[in-house]
Amino acid sequence: MALVKDSAEAPALPLTPQHQYVAFAIMVLFFVAAPFFVYPLFLMKALCFALFACAFNLLIGYVGLLSFGHAAYLGSAGYLTAHAAKVWGWPPELAIVTGTATAALLGLIIGALAIRRQGIYFAMITLALAQMIYFFCLQAPFTHGEDGIQAVPRGVLLGVLDLRSTITMYFVVLAVFLGGFLLIYRTIHSPFGQVLKAIRENEPRAVSLGYTADHYKLLAFVLSATLSGLAGSTKALVFQLASLTDVHWSMSGEVVLMTLLGGLGTVFGPVVGAVIVVSLENYLAQLGAWVTVVQGIIFVFCVLTFRRGVVGELGRFIGRSL
Amino acid sequence: MSTVFGVPTQALFGQLLIGLINGSFYAILSLGLSVIFGLLNIINFAHGAQYMLGAFAAYFLLQWAGLGYWWALLLAPIVIGLFGIGLERTMLKRLYELDHLYGLLLTFGLALIIQGLFRNEFGSSGLPYSIPSQLTGGLNLGFMFLPNYRAWVIVFSLFVCLGTWYVIERTKLGSYLRAATENPVLVQAFGINVPRMITLTYGFGVGLAALAGVLAAPIYQVSPLMGADMIIVVFAVVVIGGMGSIMGSIVTGFALGIIEGLTKFFYPEASNTVIFVIMALVLLIKPAGLFGRER
């Protein structure tokens, strides 16, 4: 798997990740200050997608597995959260847990099937199984088909935080994002993460050293699916909507695009990529299908000449891995 | 009305026929994917878009040049195949040294561009393309009504598939191709121009997709997104069959089409998902695919 080798290899010089703390601090400051200057709903969308892209990057960047069906976790978690909050009347924290747990379970099943093949087949299998989830959501009565679940109540978090206030909702979303981000950061810098990277670089060798590669892959897959589900659950509460868009394959493509543009296998790349793609879509929204064309052009451009992505190139420029 | 297991045979055979038609498209498309993957090590995500381009080429030939179905059947695969060759020469060939997944991402991007452009121009609804006059009407077989055009699609698809199988498995040219799939460096050392072979192979695979598009145009309408969902099903077909064998792709394609048709009749709710369920089962029992081998 040489997919992200060049971006991970070049700036591997210093082991002290001090500059990463600086970068993290800048990111936190940016997101704390941003809602006072930018439309908060837009920022919340960016944060949800940033978490989604970070979760996706955990698989492609650190295990070398390209999942082309991550929309399944985002979307189904959104549906379950919306259903729990609206129909069952559950409080937001329980609704989010329900959605996230659904994604985790789905990740366990799909992951167990998909890791039976490698490389290109893995991508096709995840895509096909996600399409199956899409058709399920299209037909199941509780998702309300094309209409989706609308007017989902945000509720009061833990009985204290009233999420109907936009700014409260914003900081809850920010906390969820940072929690997920730090969990991923911790994972990739743990011994577990080192084994994942070993599997990415040379799977037979990792196996010969006594690591059961399949267990590690599956665990990483479930973690990635769970965090994608967390992003989807939060998104459903933010927009008070769960719809078919979030389970469609184009959403799976979008998260690949965000991660690729930001930088595969970089810590901050998916966040940057998500912000860029979401802003782009915001500006291009009135142009209809041109959004797809622009996305396609970015894909082609990134693959042909910009494989390290924005953050990967930046990291190479300053000689540090970001 | 005659019945089998208490169901009307007319409707059953009708669905079986649609299943066979879909199966022909699955077979041709997965055949193209396998041939391309064998030599280029790239999964051609743009295959669905190229299938759509084939149908549109037929439509344009009729609208602009007044050339009918039979000309389209000949010209569309050539034109779209040349377009594929252009893509391979300018873009895909830069990726052979890289991980396979970049090929998937690039062709996915190309599919987005092509489908987006056509959607801008023609919207999401389909354009009608009429059945050629020689093939209108149908045959009453007693137990069902068989439209001539549909019979033609099945027979012609089988002919194309078996022809491809023959060329690859039984001719000198095919033996070069198979050898280059095994070991391109060695074949190149024997004085065969492997890069040109790769280019032509991609063009051929794309041409096959376009041919399926022309065949599909009179049955389904010509629409920008006709290949978008199709390609995902074809991926599942490829996973089920395994990409090791040409005959495997053909058999799997037709068989899954028939199974899908039967599901549509006996349990319509599952007709969209049945192929994916079968894929999951195959992965559990024989991960390499029914005709594939681990590599």
C-alpha cells in the first residue's frame, strides 16, 4: 500500500509533535472565534463534515483501506437519531448515542465482510454494501423515503443545555468534533495506531510478526464507522433533518474528496478539506449540477498533480508532519 | 391463464426476460471492467458514465447526422472507445506506477465530470430513442409475448460476450493479452509493444460499455444518470464472479440478471438489494469470488 507513503514519509523528521499542538491550538481558536463572524449553521455543517472526514481518514490514511461506502454510517446514524428524537421523544444525548451505536453495529457487519478482500475489491465491496443500505433507507417506512425525517426537535442536552439556541448548539457541535478529533489523534499515536501503520506499509510482514491484521483492521473500521455515525447524528440534530442525501453514494464520494483535497494521512488535512469543500458547495449551490462537475475536476486535479493535498504540501513546505 | 406455483406465467416470463436483458448489460459491462483491470490494474469507475455516453452517442447520431440504430451500433463504440483512448493517453497512464486506488479515484472524478455536464445540458429525465423498424413487433410464443428487440439484445449480447471470450482465450492476440496480464515486463522484453496494448485494451473496454449503452437506449430512455447506479451493481457482479476469468464474468452477469428478475416477481421489495445480499454471501463462503483466485 503505497497510497499515502509520500505524504507520510517526507516530513517524518522530528518526533516531538510540538508543532501539532500549535496547529491544534490555532484550529481551536479559529472555531471558537468563527461563529461571531461567519454564519453558525454553515460552520456547524463544516464541523460535522470535518469529523466525518477525519473518521474516514483514519481508515485510508492510517490503515490504507479505501472505503467507498462511508455515507452508510453517516446517513443511517442520522436517521436513527432523528427517529429517536422525533418519534420516540428521546433527549438529544440518547438520540445521538442511538444513532452512533447503529453506525457502530453497521460498521461491524460491513467491516467483517469487507476486510475479507483487499485493495480495489475492498472499495467495491464497501460501495456495494452501502448501496444496499441506501435502498433499505429508500424503502423502509420509518425513513419516509424521499421526504426524509423533517422537523426533528433538537431538545435540551442533559437537561441543561437548550439546543434550540444556535450558539449553544454550535459549541456542543464543536465539543463533539474536538472529542472525536482527539480520540482519532490519540488512536493514531498509540501502539495500536503504530500496528495499523505497519499493516498499511506491509501487511504480510505485520502478520509474520504475530499481529492478527484482520482484528486490527476490523477494530479500526468499526471506530471509523462509529465516529462517522457520531458526525451523522450530530448533523441530523443541527439541521433537524435526516434525508436520503446522506446515505447516497455521492456522499461517500464527497468524503473521499474532502480527505484527498486536505491530504490523505495527515492529522489536520480532513478538517481543511472539509471546510474547503463545504464552502465551495455553499457558493456553487445555485449552479445545480455544476457542483458535481467541479468536484470531479478537483478529483482529477488532486490525483494527477496534487496527491499530498493542501495540508500535506504545507507540511512538506515547513518540514513537519501536520 | 396458465399458472406456475399459483402465479401467472405471463408475468413471470416477462420479469425473466427483463432479468435476461439486465443480465446481458451486466455481462458486457463486467466483461469490460475485467479486461481493463487485468491489464491496467485500474478499476474503471467511469464505466457507467461511458455506458451512458454510448447511449447518448446513438441519440446524437440520430439527431444531428440522421444515422439510425445500426450505424450507432457500429459508430458509437468506436467514437467512445477513441475518447477512452484519449483519457488513457493523457491521464490514466500517469498512474500506473502508483497505488491502484488512485486509478479508482481518477475515474470516479471523470465520471462525476461527464455525468454532471450531461445533467446540466439534458436534466435528469430521459430522452426517448425508438426501436429500429426492423425489430419492432414481437413473437407470441404461446406462454408469453416476446418483443423482437429484446430477443435481439439478448442474442447479440451473447454473441459479443462469446466473441470477446474467443478472442481473448483462443487467438494469438488474446494470448499476448493474457501473457501481458501475467507479466508485462517479460512480454515487453519479447518485443511486444505493451503500452500500446494497454491503450487499445482500455479503448476496447470502453467501447464495450458504449455498445451496451446503444443496446440499452431503446429499452431504457437515454438519460445522464442511467449508468450511475448501474456501475455499482456491476461492481457487485464483479466481486461475486471474481475478475480472474472471462467466462466467469459472462456467466455471473447473466445469472445475476435472471436472479434479479425472479426476485422482482416473487419478492419485489428485495429486487434492488438481492445482488448485494448475494455478494455478501459469496464473500462469506468464497471471498475470492465464484470464478476468481486470490492475488
